[in-house]
Amino acid sequence: MEIKHLLNASITALCIFIFIQQVQQISATAATTKGKAPAVLIFGDSNVDAGNNNAIITMIRCDHSPYGQNFPHHLATGRFSNGRNPGDMIASLLGIKDYVPAYLGTNLTEYDLLTGVSFASGGAGYDPLTSELVQVLTMDDQIKMFKEYKQKIKAIVGEKTAEEIISKSLYVVVSGATDLANTYFTTPFRRNYDLSSYVQLLVQFASKFYQDLYDLGARRISVTSMPPIGSLPSQRTNAGGIERNTVPLYNQAAVMYNSELLKETQRLNKTLHGVSIVFQDSYTPILDMAQRPSAYGFEVTDRGCCGTGIFEITLLCNSYTSEPCKDPSKFLFWDTFHLTEKGYTILINELVARYGLNVG
């Protein structure tokens, strides 16, 4: 019995020692390592949701197969793709970790928190109405969770180190596509705005969100542009006619929004002391992949891999009624709204090659 007690005590001591070593390593990185972010903190929509929607009551969820079929152990984690998402890829490129967990996920460790989490929610948008229509987390909800997160890491490493982690971390924001594609063009609830006015409203919402992050200590913020929403399979089905053509108006709207958002990020860089907001153009590389698929090894870009690829997304993309294609690497889109892991990989590599990682 005495030997058993000694063994248990030794195991406990070893676990404590390992945890202290991890905390010390993260603390040292936050305090002394120049040019490397200690954590990646992610906000936005389904492109970077790592499973937060699993924890809320909503129809916008993908915690079921075939989602995640190319993720380790074929787990449907709540990521809206067949494998890793952009948040995971960015964290991996930074050398932090290979997978960024959802903040509302189960079994989060202190190490998970200290190296970054995703607050993103599938279906969310800068416009709070976008999230409310499908009962997902608003961007304000994500800010509230971030405030809670800050208190948690302060309790782990102390206020000084926590502040260093917050100020030196990379903040990734991916949002906006659902606002235009769904709220504005698909529902009637914002039709009291003409397109130009709604774009201005979205930019105002986005700007406020970046300023909220800044006020809470963020200094390195990467903002991803709106993709060519008129080229998404879902919008081709909804508004592309019988032949499901690309929808020029929708793509023009995305270009208009991106132009205005770029101007606003440039303004904020001049007015917010010490901030670095990097606007990343995802529109151009995604459109190029859609228009020149063979250059990237794709064969299909007008529909998703899941089921018919014409309307399947979230609950409609399931292993009972919508078997996936045999080779997702031949498809740009996994479902009717999200890229395959290969598509995301090409996109992130191109963005990093052009803009860097905003951690210098």
C-alpha cells in the first residue's frame, strides 16, 4: 500500500512539473521571443469555427459525418470542412500547435487556453442580425467570451504575463460572407438598405469589432476579406438560374465591400496607436481557383463534394442522405459554402506568402 501511495505521489508530482514547464515555456515566449506570437485567437464565422456551435442550440452545426472525414481519427469536431480549417493552419505555420480548439469545447486544458482558442461561430456575421436569424453567437458574444478568456489566463499565469500574451498574440478575424450572401441577398430583413448603404453598415460593424479587440489589448489583427460569394455553390444554386451560373452582382458586392473595408483598416492603422491590422485579400485567390481549377489540381469548382454538391450544407450534408465524393482533393468546395481542406491549404499558403503572419 505504501508503494502505491508513493507511486501516486510521484505521478502527481510529475504532472505538476510538466504543467509548470509548459507554463514557463509559454511565459518565456510571450516575454522574450520577438517575431513569434504566443497564441492565436480566432473570431468570426464557419470558416474558422472549431466546434463552438456544438455547444449551443442551433441548426448550423456539423458535428456529424462526413464532416471531418480527413481530420485525425475521422472526427467530426464541428469544423465546417473535411479536415483542418484556416485557424488550424495558421497556428501550425506559426509553430504554436496543429489544431486550435473551440473555446466552448470540452476538456480544454490550461495549455490550450494559453496557446489560443477559436471563439468563432458558424453562421455568424458582423451584422448582429445575421447571427440572430440562425441562433448562433454574435460578434458581441465572441467579445464577451474573449473577456472571460482573459480572466482565465490571468488566473493561470498572472496579470503581467497574461497581458503580454494578449498583446503579442495574433488575432484572426474571418467574417462578412454570411452577411451579404445570406442576410442581404437571401432574406428580406435588410432590404430597406440599398447595396451601398448595407456595405457601409457592415464596415461600421466590422470597424467597431476591431476597435473592441484593440480596447481589450489586441495589437496584431489579421482581417480576411470577403470571398467571391457569387461563385459559391450555394449562391449559384440560389441565384444562378437553371444552369447555376456564377452570380456577377454578388461578386461585385463582395468587391465593393472589400474596397471599403480595406480603407477602414487603413484608417484604423493610422488612428489606433500601436496596432497592426493587416487586410488579406482572399477574394482573388479563391476566384482564381474557381476559374482556373486545373492549375491547382482541382476538377470540380461549381459544386461541393458532399452529396450532389448543389444544396448540401450543415445538417443536409450527412452520411445518411449525402455521401461525399470519393476524392475531396479534386474539389474546391467541401459543401456548398466552405472549401475543402486542400482549398483552404492553398488559400492560406498564398495569403501567408503575400502578407506574412503579422507577428513581426
